[in-house]
Amino acid sequence: QFGATRANVEHLQKEGVDFDTLPTPYRDAIRLARRLGIRYLWADVLCVLQDNDGDRRREHCRRPDIYRHAQLTF
């Protein structure tokens, strides 16, 4: 399963994500962000624990602020 979960979040935080294993839309978004000089990219699937309903609810409430302050959304 692709995404951050309780089982892999520590590994993702320490090691990061292998670019070559990301699904194509995420690789494309990273390439575009780099070309545009955008330093940070928010991807719910990597930034919100997908198997934790409390985390998903909490982040869902923050989503309007995240999008409002984003330079670019897709």
C-alpha cells in the first residue's frame, strides 16, 4: 500500500521516500514543483496517516488552510 501508515511513518520520516517508487502523478508533481522553485509539496497520502482515523479527521479540518496558503494545488 502506498502512503504513510502507523507501520511505516517512522521509516518515511527518517529515510524519506524513494522517488523511483512513487506513482507517476507524484513524480510529475515533484518535478513540476522543482521547476517552479516550489520548496515544499503537500501530499495527503504521505503527510496524513492513512490508517489512523483521528489523524485523517484532524488533517481534514486543516485542509482549507493548507490549500489557502498553497502556491499551487493539483
